[in-house]
Amino acid sequence: MAKPAPRRRMQKNVAPKKCYFDTEHKEPVIEDIASLRKFLTERGKIIPRSRTGLCSKHQKQLTNAIKHARHLGLLAFVSRT
């Protein structure tokens, strides 16, 4: 009998080990839309902490800043594609 082929495991995307805001000595603020867009997908969703590598403190602040910017009209809720 032939042996079955070995299964290959999918590699996960490894997030950076350092928090972006800790290394840059910044805080996520509403007015800095360019840095907020780094943490959004092309469809406008907030990227999770497991993919961004942010610490929990800055991920929570980032989420609140993005949601606040959306309500102020600085960021779109959904991108048009």
C-alpha cells in the first residue's frame, strides 16, 4: 500500500513584534487620517490586533479614533469599489 501524502500546514501571517505607536512614540488621534488608514483594509474594515501587532491599549484607542473619525466624516464607513 502506498503511504498518503503528508499534509502541509498553512503558515499564518506573522504580525510585527513591536507596537507601531510605541516605536513611533505617537498616540492614535482622529486628525492623523494617514496613520489611521494604515490599519484599515481596502474595504474599510479595521484590521485586528493579531495582524497589526499593536498592543491592546493602542488597539482600543485606534478603534475608538477610527469610529470617531467616521462619525465626523473624516473617514468613510465603506469604500466604493
